[in-house]
Amino acid sequence: MPTKPKSICRNSGCGRIAVSDGYCSIHKRTKEQSQHLALYKTPQWRKLRYQALRRDRGICVICEREGYQRMATDVDHIIEHSGDIELFYDLSNLQSLCKSCHSRKTLMKNMGKERG
Ligand SMILES: [Zn+2]
Ligand SMILES: [Zn+2]
């Protein structure tokens, strides 16, 4: 009786046994992350991003709350979408941010992850 050979992780040079979708438990996560990144390349996202910037008049919403106007360069998800398509494409879940506010938020988010 022929036995089906165990598949090896598709990530080159990994060599671990694949657990699902051809990737090992470590590289599976990387694949999910790349799927998230692919969402940012869709025409729907480009359109929505433009709508969010226009709604916020191209101004960073955090800076505006603090009383000054700074040009928004990034569109941020208020609630982290984590690959959730509904949250990702929800205009009310989007806010326009300037570079420094966005990187500050990303930094805080990553610190929160480290804590648990
Ligand atoms: Zn792997
Ligand atoms: Zn700002």
C-alpha cells in the first residue's frame, strides 16, 4: 500500500513538515500576513482609501482634535481588521492620519502585543 509522502513547507529552506496549505506552523502565519497585505492592493481598497481621505478633507484626524492641521498621508483602520473583510472595507472604520500619528499608533499596537 503506497503511503502518501508528507509534504514539506513551501517556504524555501525551511524543511519542516507542512501542517496546512503547504506551510509549516511557523510560515503559515507569514502567509496570512501576506494575504492581509494583498488586500491593500485591491481597487476596492484604493477607492475606499480615497473616500476616507476626502471625507476627512485630507487632514489627520488626531492632529485636528489637538487643534492643528496636518496633511493626512495614511488611512488607518480604527478597529484592527486582522483579515476581516467587513472591517477592512468599512468606511466608518477608517480614519485619515499623518505619518507621525500613524506610526505612533502602530508602535503602541505592537507594544500591546508584546504585553500579551
Ligand atoms: Zn516553514
Ligand atoms: Zn497627525
